[in-house]
Amino acid sequence: MPRDPGSLWSPLPESGKQGTGIKTQFIVHSTGDRGSAKAIFGYFSRAAVVVESTFVIGLSPADPTRQMLDSSEVADANLKANTRAISVEVVGAATDPFTDWQISELIRLGRWAGAQHPIPAQICPAWDQPGLGWHVMFGAPGPWTPVAKDCPGKTRIDQLKTIVFPALMAAATPSEDDDMLLIRQPRGDVALILGDRSIPIGNINDYTALTQAGIKVVTVTPDLYNGIIASTGSEG
Ligand SMILES: [Zn+2]
């Protein structure tokens, strides 16, 4: 029952009650407004709300990514794909581009999901085939949604096609360069480890560029993070 160490574990009332499936798809959504990930968690928690997703990504590290169900659990966001898809809500209107933080989190979560589940780094070739996708990919209404909608939105779909999914596909080619590693703690602090030195990454754009370049990200506890920074020569 995998849980992402880089997300805040925020189980919904449905958690543990929905049954599990073999997860072969990673499907991205927009929440439709700029309310926080925390607020979306509150919405999905209501007794009257029977839909939910596996993860929700906020606008910035100040609103940490939340995991609301174990990633094997059925998540009711994708109609016919609920048993096989990990669904990821990303805060924002369909007309908003993803922020740099959201792009980094999508890449990080996509890599994690691909390592934990049989989700290949490819665009889903069909609605019932494994890979990466977005909500209205096969029509709206269609096999992944019962209604007409524009989720996650044209701009965001372009970012998935040109930035997020190519980074996930590139990561499928293993790099032997273990000398370089990014460590990250759940609240967002990031450092680049180069041999025996550490360089805190204060700028999210730099973090995004490094993750897109294929440098592995390891999520660690705050204690371990501080310990690594203390034990390496910092260039901060
Ligand atoms: Zn959606």
C-alpha cells in the first residue's frame, strides 16, 4: 500500500474502504480554482462528496502536496479507469499554467508512481492501456469522464506534453551518474548533493531545471535532511 514520503499523508474518510487495483495509469487533473490543496482535501472529505483523487498538488511549497489515499486504492476521479489510475489533482483554473513548483511535483510524483507501480513512461496509447495521461484525453464525455469538461485545460495539457511527460520518459533511461542527487524534505527544502558537498536550492526554477535534467530526487525526513546538510560541506 504505497505512500509517497514527499507528500503529507492526509487520509480521506474513504481511505482503506474502496478496494485496490493494479495501478497502470497516472492521470492529471485541475481542481478548477485557486483554493489550496488543504481546502481541496476538506472538500473531498465531506460525506456528500463521493469522488476523490489520490493526490492534490498546491500552488507552492507553502501548501504541501497531500496524499489522500494509498496509491493502490481505487480513486473515483476517472470513471472507467478508477481501479487502474492514480489520479493527481493540481490546484488552479483550467486556464492557469502550472507553476514551476507544480511541474516539479508532477515530475517527482510521476517518477515515484512509476517506481512503485507498473506505470510505464509513455503516453497512454488508449483509455485502457498503461501510461501517462490527462482527464479529457479520450473525450469528454468519454471513458474517463461522464460529462463535458476541459480538464486540466489546454495550457496545462501543453505543459504535460512538452515538459512533464518528456521529463518522465527521459528518466526511464537510467543515469549512472550517482555523484549528483537532489534531496528534498516534505515541506519543500531542496539541496543538490555533489559528491561530499551540498548546495541548498533556494530557487524553484533551479529545482525544476535540475529535475527536468534527470537528476534523481530522494525525499528524506527533516531530521535526515538537516543531518545531511550538517555533514556535508555547504556552499549555500
Ligand atoms: Zn479532472
